[in-house]
Amino acid sequence: MEELERTDKNHASKRAARILRERRQELNMTQEAVALEVGISVAHYQFFEYGQRNIMKVNMRLGLIICATLELDPFELIFENDAAWVRKQHWTK
């Protein structure tokens, strides 16, 4: 069971890294441009995009600023297959 949890967390971190990279590229932004807009160093941003640091474990404000900069829905970034359900259950009441 513990091994499964590690695998799931690793999957989530790699998935988030892929989404960040792909979205940045769709917007034709460099890593430097994203980092400047967010207010962090390029190396700090690269940790997220390379999967070396899990964006889901950072300060919520920083995560939201990164999502806003990349025009990403935080629910889609965090809740892989359940984003619509989470939104429906918790935010539309």
C-alpha cells in the first residue's frame, strides 16, 4: 500500500510537470518569462516543470499565481480525473 502511494504521488508530480510545460509552450512563453511574471527565479520554476518539486505541495498563493500566469484551471492541474466532480460538489452550491 505504501508503495502505491509513492507511485501515485510521483505520477501526480510528473503529470503536473507535463501540464505546466505543455501549457507554457502553447502560450509561446519561455521559462524565464513565466518565472518573471510569477516573481520567482527561473531555477525555482524549472523545479516544477522538471518534476523535481511537486507544485501541489507549494504555498497555495504561489500555485494559484502560476496557474493564473499560464491560464490554467487549478482544478484540472490538481484533480486529474475528478476536477468536474469536485467543482460540482463543492463550488456550485
